[in-house]
Amino acid sequence: MTKDQAIELLHKNMQNQNLRRHCYAVGFAMKGIYEYLDSISRTPAESVEDWQVLGILHDSDYEITKEDWTRHTILLLEWLKEFGMSETDPIYLAVMSHNNKVTGLREPVTDMEWALECCDELTGFIVACALVKGGKLSEVTLETVKKKWPQKAFAAGVIREQTEQCQEKLGVSLDGFISIVLKSMQENCDKLGL
Ligand SMILES: [Fe+2]
Ligand SMILES: [Fe+2]
């Protein structure tokens, strides 16, 4: 699946602009993480477009399934099959690993799957940081994020532990990981409305 096809599928099934922007943000983050891993000779097996497609797709069924979390990703997997994607496609497998705590379909294994797991919540946290800076993502720094990170009342719904696995699972320090995701989002701030 190409990036354009992923965006088409997303737009067909998700109308809320903020929800769409979350999917774009994770897509940009995934691209940034791929490029970083490639730069340190930990080049992923998949293509950079696959990584971005996964980010764009990962919550594309959320608007329809939000009342029933057990269907989140199950519906998306049906759409991917209808599209003609093979069940052994790395993107298909990675979608199985997302929302795994609810569906029990597949534990994350590959770097692509762990990258999604680690950056998903972080993108939301960075948006929350931008909102306290008057909605200006350009004014958010690594220090802004690090200062807010231990404050439990701030963006209380964001599960920090999910992101903190980046060191163990991807060999990237938390500071490094936050910097990569922040930069990827800042470079595309116009598309994120920030
Ligand atoms: Fe999700
Ligand atoms: Fe998400």
C-alpha cells in the first residue's frame, strides 16, 4: 500500500480533523524513526513508506470502533484484506500488534512494531505540550517535554511507560527518541494544525 492509498483509506473512514491529525503525526514520527535507525546502520527490513503507511493507518478505524475497543484494529484488518493485502505483509502483522493488550492478536516483535508502540502516545504528549505554548509546536523543545514528562497530572491519559520502552526495544535513549519524534512533527507542523 502506498502513502496516498493509506491517506485515502484514512479519510474515507475518519472525518474528525483532530483524529486524522493524530494519524498524520504518527506517520511523520514513524518516518523520522526509520530514517534515524537507517542512519545508525540499523536499517529496518521494511521500506520507509511502509513505516509511514503503518503510522497513518494505525488508528484509522478508531472513529468507528471507539465505542467498542475490542473491534479496534480488527475492523482495520478487514479493510486491509479487502484492499488485497496479504496476511503476511509486515504492515498487516504490525496492525495486529497494535491494540494487542485488548485483542491479544500479536505481541510487538519487529522494530517497526516497537516504533509504533513507543511513538503513538508520545505524539499526543507533544501536542499537549504545544497547546500550553499557545498551540505553537515550534516553541516546544526537548526541555519542555522533559519538564512535563514526570508531572502525572499533565496529559494524564498518556501512558509514559509505553514510550519509555524505546531504550530497551529500539536501542534509542528516551531523550533521543523524544527529539526524533518532536523534530518529525515540527517539520510537518502545518499539516498538524500546530
Ligand atoms: Fe490505537
Ligand atoms: Fe494512536
